[in-house]
Amino acid sequence: MSKLEIAALMRRAEAFWAKTDRTGSCWPWLPPLDREGYGYFVVDKVHFYAHRYAYLITAGPIPDGMHLDHVCHTRDAQCAGGKGCLHRRCVNPDHLEAVTPRENALRSNSPFAIAARRTHCPQGHPYDEANTVRCKEGRRCRTCLQARAERRRDQGRALRAQREALRRIENPPPAVGQIWQDTDPRSHGRTVRIVEISETHAVVVLHERLGSATSGRRTRVRLHRFRPRRGYRYLGTN
């Protein structure tokens, strides 16, 4: 904005200040507000935000790419912000500062700004370059992520160990004297008893077959078949 344009705006300065309350620290804009809670002022059919107009006629043009921050709002920790924020109506030039959009966002009390201002994670680890992981959800603590992954691995190992212990109770390793039942439907529920064991096979004798009195016949069975899903189910010891 040129000096001539600012000079043209200055002609309405008296009318502008007449619509403000300058009795306190903040100078609130008195006329109706827009939907976002900001005051506005019309000059030659051009709408200006009231606080931006106050900055233009007192401090000069706002630098390109910069936003005006209400420092009175930044200092008020009790103000939750939003459309009901009274500081949005303030036009006191001393309460306005030109800052970058990022700095303006970080100075607010929004959940994003509060999280961005944190220097340590909830566990006390610093958000430095080496310990920060950036993702779509924001920042993550590398130390906490590694600890969580280790806990999950420990839980997985413990669960697998528990399942293996239960499996060994229900289906112990093959040994001489054990009785196993063939799970193949075609076997008609026959059971066998282990009489010998080698490194790869077990020698079994037919212990009982439903509907038949035949027993005592020997055969060799691979050890890996002594599992419920692979051929035989443990019944007990004779």
C-alpha cells in the first residue's frame, strides 16, 4: 500500500476512533462484528478489519506475508480464543504486532499451538532433532516409540511362551508308553501306543479301533505327526 493510499485512509481516522472505546488497556471496537468476532470498518466501499485499519494509520503498511497478532490475547492465559474472544475487537496499536503466520498460530491457545510449544514429551524426553519423529499426526518421541515397540515384542514373546506351555501340557512331546488317537476320520477313531522312539520316527502298536478287535500291529509314524492338526491327538499314558 502506497503513502497516498494511507493518506486517503487517514481522512477517516477521526470517524474510526469515534467508534472505539479507549478508556481501558484494550480498545474494543463498538459497532457490530463479523461472524468471526472481528470488527470491520468501511472506507470508500472497501471493508477493512478494524485492527488492520488501526495498524495501517498508525504503524504503516503490513509487510507482505505477515499477520497481525493481538499480543493482548497472547498474554491472557485465561482466554480460550475463538469467535467469543474479546481481544479480536481490540484496535489498540500497542497491542498489535506483525508476525509470520506460523508465529501467529503458535502464539494462540489452540490445541495445535499448545502441542507445538511443548519442548518435552509427557515422559520427559526432549523434542530435539535426534529424538523427534515427524508424521502426519505431528511429533512423536523416538525414545517412547522404541520403548513401546519393545514392550509389544516382550508381550508377544510372553504370549507365545504361554501358548507353547499350554500346547505342551495338552500335547507333550512323544514318549514311550503314551496313547495317541488318530484324527483322520477314515481311521474310525483308532488309538495307538508308542513302544519305541528314534530321532525321526516312533514305533506304535494299534491300541484300539472302534468296531474292531484287531490290536498289536506295529507301524512307524513320523514324529512331526504327533500334533492335533497333523495327525494324532494326545490322550494319556498307559
